[in-house]
Amino acid sequence: MEDRVAIVTGGLRGLGRAMALGLAREGVRVAAIGHIADDVPEMEKAAAALGNIGGQLWPLVADLRERSECDRVVAESRARFGRLDILVNNAGLTFSYIDPPRFRRPSLQHFWQVSDEIVEDVMLTNVLAADRLSRRVAPAMVEAGWGRIVNVTTKLDTMNRAGTHPYGASKAALEMATEV
């Protein structure tokens, strides 16, 4: 995996952080993308603990709901590392965003009670950002003759459980986009 370059969205915390650190340990140069600037110092500390030889792990803050931010992430990552080989679409807005009092559990609210803003944010982050980033990196991967795009979704039981709107729908859409 040495000499490979990866973008990991949702890469500054949780599962994405673990993926970014794991790839960096294997010699991959990683752009770890997150949306909360306060997460950057913690990731820089973790990168330093790895030795971060040659700046292998690079935290970057971006709002992937915005088309221009997806463009910026790809352009700045390519400019920093010279290439892109792997994209891990892990960023996602989950139950903690949709219904904060019900953190880590499906919501008890009905789908019609979820605001337009929350539905749009979840779909933009969980589906459209992954789609945009994939379409921006795929041509270079095809040209190079090697590349991997990994879309992180969820299990079927989570997608179709009551109270998971719009999270379940967004992950189901990402799975379908992955298959075609």
C-alpha cells in the first residue's frame, strides 16, 4: 500500500478516524476529511504518534454538503500528494444529527416530523457527497489503471427500521449507487 494516496471522509472521528489511521500505518498517504475544526488537533496528535513520516496523515476540514467543497477536497488532496488511489466515502449524518435526544437509537419521531433541513443535510452528506467525490476521482483512477472506491453503508435492519428516516433511505441509496 505504500505510495498509495487515500481520501477518507468522516476521517477525523469515529470509524473514519480509525480507517484513516489504519491506512496511514500501512504507508498510505491520507487526507482525513471532517467537518468539525475542533477535531483537527486530536487527529494531528494521533498522526504525530504514528511518526507521520512525510506528512502521511493530513487532516482537512470541509463541508461536503457543498459541491465546491467536494471539488476543493479533491483538488487540494491531489495537489498535496500528487495522485489519488483510494476514496473511502465514510462521512455520514446519523441519528445523533436527526434526533439528538435519541442518540445511537432509532428515533421515535415520525418521518413527517423531520425538518426539510435535516432531510436535505442527511441526503447531501450521505449520498450526494459520496457520489460527487466518486465521480471526481474515478477518471484519474481509470487512467492510472488502479483505484478503489469504498462506500460505507449500514446493515439492512438499520435501513428499514421505524424511526430511521432519512438515514436508512440515504444508506440504501448509497448501496444502490455502489452496485451500478
